[in-house]
Amino acid sequence: MDGGLSLDGDTAVPAQGRNALVHTNLEDAFNGYRLFLGRHPASVEEITAATNCTLGEFLGHYLMRGEFLTGVVASLTGTAVLPHIALAPAPDEGLRHWALERLPLSAAARDRLASSRSWRFWLLTILCNEDFRAGLPAAVAEWLAASGLQGRLAALELAPTRRLIGEASHNGAGTVMGWCANASDLSERVVLELHLGDRFIGAVRCERFVPGLGERIGSCGDHGFAFDIPAAHADLVARGAMLRIRDAQSKAPFGADIYLKTNLPAALDDLGRMLDAIQSMKAMLASIEQQFPRTLQNISPPLSAYGRLKAQGLLACHRPLDGQAAAAVAGLAVNVILLESALEPASLRRLLASLDGQTQERWTLTVLANAETLGNEVGALIRPLTAAALGDEARAVVATPAALPRLLATHALVSAAGAHLVVGQAGSLRPDALAAFLAALAPASSTPASVAYSDHDTLFGAHNGKPAQLRPILKPDFDPVMLLAYDYAGPMVLVTPEVLLKACVLADGMPPSSLHDLMLRVSDCVPASAIRHIPSVLYSLEQPIGLRSPDNLPRLLVGEPEAVTGWAERRGMVTEVRQTLVASEDEDGIQTLVEPCEFECRPASFPTVSVIVPTRNSPVLLRNCLDSLLRTRQAYPGPLQILVIDHQNEDPDSVALIAAMQAQRGVDMMPYKGPFNWAMMNNLAAEQASGDVLVFLNDDTLAADPGWLTRAVATLGLPNVGVVGARLLYGDGSIQHAGVVTSFEHGAVHEGIGMPGHEGGYLGRTHVLRSAAAVTGACLITPRVVFEAVGGFDASWPVNWNDITYCLAARKAGWRVVYDPRVCLYHHESKTRGYALGQAAHDLHQTELRRLRSEWGGYVTDPFLNQAFDRVTLPSLRLRL
């Protein structure tokens, strides 16, 4: 090409010192499509339209197109990937020469283009260059001004700050490989430039799949690269040269420099990697140094330190009642109702002594027992409070359990009480306990409270060579699902007279058989919002360790199968209830037991289910997952659709496996193209799925028990359940997920992570059906009606937090998120999962956490983990000072 291009006779572009009217040729047409639209011409007509015309006509042909504004400019000003990336990771040398020679650009812009290999940098440099805009024909300039292009581009920076993470190495055989991601936008595919000495040798786009990388950085694994050094640069390699890698957009260096020399021992490469690791460690140590003061403030002791900390008054769960709150309830009377299980003489003696010391002086006592239960010792304790001893000043009444409804309605002593403290096991009340119970029922919100329960602690006697231990029973806010396992709210609960009377007559007029039965009945009579948890230890129990069972271990909580069976029968549910034994051991080797109820629901019918599995280039994991799903399909009583999301699978084995599963095993497939967005791809799959229940499942999961889905669907049938999550195990059987705990301090943490699979955790939580703040999207089961009501997953969270925000949305809409330990699968996420380190990763996490707090407010605070636990550490293991 010699000569220049005329701008319709207005302004000439000099070329080799001349201004000549030169018309465009075939090369111009092809390069124009590549540079301005990011594609090749689609037809002969498109080539013809851009050939043999002046530069003004030529530029107008590209710039005055909707495709340019909606595709290219929208990508420049938004977050989408430029269409050019599908063409090539970076502009080639021929295109660079063409642009520098044929376009009207200033000298400064030419210098900048000559040193860059980024499509985005090129386009912004050209479109923002004053010489380029001044050289456009008037019609083109006016059209672009009306389109708002200049205003949209003015706010953009050519090289914004980026936070690259990754690694690179040389294999000694002429290939540079590694991975690189932008921590500020993990959906981007970074383009790297490689320089050998002072010579540019090429560019590479980081889009290869790297096994295990997705788990390390919380994204997909499509950030790898491999670059073969061209033979044309063998002279530099032979002499020895330093390989430098840069971000094509910001020009910032990436990774450590690598020295290349033919036949040089691989040790030098190892040295480069070591230096790179040292730099990463320095960044990590700098981050730790910044957070160290905050960490000191959050040092949290283990549960075994509870007794010492209680004595020192260092725990928030031992704060005394506010004086103003105590004054507000000073005139109210409390009737203490003792069930037969509370009449152990030593414990009863401690309870009566603590009642005498209450700041709430107006209290009475109702003892529910048959005559044979009131032996000489118990009778001697109760008799001084009865009418026989005090005449008109009696403080106690004794009656059979069946008489309780009549007493509540007609007996002067009992009916005069403003509330009833029902006691299933006697213990010592804190001096302000009755006042604190009453204060909890004071109207503090639009929904008044009818029931209140508090935390407590238990002193277990010496056993198995272990000294006596004071253990706290720190409870969640009211959870009707967890209540099906055991009476965690008791053994002391305050109930208003109206609710207690309703509970007494609920089951054909039969009084409650136990406090567990009472609480299940209460949950039938009032909404969950009317049952208040007092996050304070208001009473203490003593439990000697006897020979109750061969294990000779203390029981923290025990469930009553008959009470759970009655709850199910009142709802017309067909269930099988049995008592199980769950053992736990803390870090000091102290073992405890809980005996929860476990029940099996039998729904009248089973809905259609769609299991949705996204996958990309993981054939081994996908085969194991699909094989287990095929076994699940045989075991599930209803129709089951298996829908695989094919996210641009390129691995031949993956492509063949998906095709075979479609053709031979009735597995459906939905293609998905574009950057990784877990939320968006699952939303699209949900629209295509046929099931009334949607199961979102990772391709690295494996169900050992084919009955897991039957159990999950049955759990969805419990009242107000909108999401069910599974107990997930690592390959070695240890726990990977037992529900998610959310907090303002840390965002979201898997409960039970790393614990042995048989370990029950605090109060047996890892083996107990219960509500959770959230569950992981690796296995999330939800009805379609719930999914559609909350709008599916939030696609503005493409990688992280989308499963958490879905659960928060479901809870906000009134549904419960439930963790079911019997829905158990293996999740082959690496147990030694790594995370992006350094300041960049810390800043990214903090940015996302701030957004989560801003969007969801109080819903981020987990109501199902007691406030006394430190939420920065692993849940339920450490106390908050």
C-alpha cells in the first residue's frame, strides 16, 4: 500500500508524506471488520460494501451500525467480553501495521498502539483520540454525537486498576503454562502478553480449564493458559533471555520473571517459582499484619473454659436484667408448674431455695403428680407451701396431671398468675430469672410473645476419670424443625395462660406428657414469631452421671418419640419415629450424648423432580455423578428428570459422555455459552426443566445412598419448608457441609467442616434435622413455586454468594431453609482447598461482604446460632467474650 486515504475531500491523512485520494481495497475491508466489529465479514456483500470507497465512507460503514453500539461499545462500557476475544486473544502484528498506516491518529496514539496488545486498549485509544474524531466526515461525527458514544467513553479509563492472581512456569520444553484471573471480575478471561528479552513474542488468553482451580478461587476453573514459544525466537532462548509476562490491558507485570536458556537445568525455573512464592507469602503476611489487631480482639476460648469465664463474668450470656425491664414486670405473678419429671428431691430443694431468692417476689407453685409419686421426701418439701400449712396464704397446690386444664380455668391460686413457668427438670434459678422470663413477654414488636425460653447450663458429675464439668446449653432462636428432634427449649419454659390452656386441650383434652410434648403443642398454637429465645443463662442444672447406659456418658438433650408421633398425627402425616444416639467429643476429649428423635415421613404422592447438573470438562466427576443419579432415579417413587448443563465442554471425553447419556440413558442436556455465571445458567436450566421440585447439584457430588432424594422431598413436605440442604462429606468421610452459618463478621461459613463424619458436633447439630440460615448450592433442593416466587438465583452474583442470597430471599418470603443430615452425599471438593491469598483476595471478600450486608441487612445475622458463639471462627466451637 502506498499513498494515503482521503476523508471525503475534507481532511487528508498523510501517508509517506503525501495526501492522495486512495480508495479502500480487500485488505482494508477485512481489517476493518476485525478491528471495529470483532469478526470477519459474513458475506460477499459485506466485503463489497467496504471496498473501493473513501475513508469517510469506510469508517461510517462500521461506526454507524447498531452492531457497533450494542455489541462493541456496550462491552467496552459494561462488563461483557468483547466479541473480538472470540476472534483472537489479541491483535496480531499485521493488524497493528494496518491500523498505524491507514487510520487518522495522533503521534501519541500511534506510540501507545505500538506498545499494546489489548483489544480494549486499542479500541479506547482509537475512539477517544481527537485526531481520529476530527478526521471523521461530518455526517459520521454528527451521528456518533447523537448516539452518546463520546459521553459513554469519556468516563472510562484506558488502564484501570486490576487485581490479578495466578501463577506461571516454564516446563523446560518451550512451553509456558499456568493460570491467571482478575480477582475484581472472575468472569473476565485475562489476556497476557509475553516478552522474551526486549522482544514481544505473542499473547495468550487465559481460558483453559485447570482441574481443581475453581475450588481454590471460588470460580470456575477456566483461567488456565499454555503458550508455546515460537521457533522464530530460538536464538534468544539459545543465548539465554528473561521471559516477562504482562497484563495486556494494564501493562502490569504478572508473576516472577523466568530465565530461559536451552539445556539450562530446571532448577533455575524452580528458583523463579520459589521467588514467586516468596512474593505471595510476603503479600499474605502483610495482610495478616493488617488484621492482627482485630484478630486479638476476637480471641475466643473453647467451650471447656465456660465455667471459669462464667465465674469471672466475662460472657455476654450472663448479663443481668436491665433495671428498667425488671421494673416494668414487678407487679406480675408467676406460677411455677412442676411436672413429675421435676420432682427429684435434691434438684427440687435447689429450685425452691432459688425461688425464695427471686427479685420477682410474686410466685406460686403447682405440683402435677400422682399420689404415689409424692414420697415422704418430696412431700416434706412441698407441704409447707400448701394450704394445709399456711391457711389462706398458701403458695402451692398439688393435683394430678389430668387436672391441669381445670386448674388453669378455675383455681384461684393458679388462674391469678400472669404467666406459668413449666418445669420439666428442677434446678437453680438466677435471682432475676423470673423477672427476665416475664420481660421477654413484654410487647417489643408488632407480634407479642406468648412463650419464652432461655439458655441454661448443666453441671455433670465426674465420670470415666474426668472431673465434673459445667457445660452450657446455648440455644438457637425458636426452630420448630429442630424441636422435632428434642426439647432444646426446656426444661424450663414460660407460657401465657391462654396458650397453656390451648396446649392442654389440643389433643382430645389430654394434658402434655412431657415438656417436649408441651413445646410441640405450643408450636401448633402460636406462630414461631411469638416464641422468644432469651440469649442469657437464667438457670443451672445438676446431673450426676449414673449407670443409665453402658456408655456412662452425660446426656445433654433427649427427645420423646411419642410426642413427635402425636405432632405428626395432628397433621395427618404418616411417620415412623425412633430415638437415636449421637455422640460428640470436644477438643479437650470431653464426650457428651444427645438422644434425638429421627423420623421418616411417607408422603401420599411424590412430585416430579428435575436434577440440574452444570459441568465443564470434568468427565470423571460427571460420570460418577450421573451414575449415582441413575441409581437415584430407580429408587425415587416419582418421575425424575436429569438435566445436564453443557457449559462449552471441549474435552472429548466430556462431549462423548454427555452424548452417550442423552442417547442411551435418557439424560437431557442444555447448552450454555458465555462466561461462567452459576446463577444465570441454573436459572436458564430451571426454565427448561420439567419438575415441580428443582435440585441443583454440583458435578463433583456422588450419592452413596440412592434414597437420598426420597428423603429430601419428604422433608420439603414439612410445614413452611422452602429449601433443603444436604450433609456433604469429603472423600475420606469427614464433613464438608452441615449447613451454613451467616454473620456480619464473616459472611458465610460451612458448619462442621473438617469434623469426622460420625461426630455429632455441639448438641448433635451435624446429625439433627434443623433450620439453617442457608445451605450450599452444591446440593440445594427447592420447590419450583418457591424458586419462581423469589425470582430464582440472583445473576448479579455470578460466582460467589448466589446460593446464600437465594436462601436469604426464601427466608425473607416466609419459607424455612432446612438442613437434613440424612440427605447425605459425597462432595469431591478438595479437603485442602486453597483460596486466593494476599491483599487482593482480602479486598475482594470485603467488597462482596459489604454488598451482602447492604442488600440483606439483618437477614445476614444467623438466628439459628446462639449469640454467645464467636462467628468469626468455626461455628459452635468457640465462645464470644
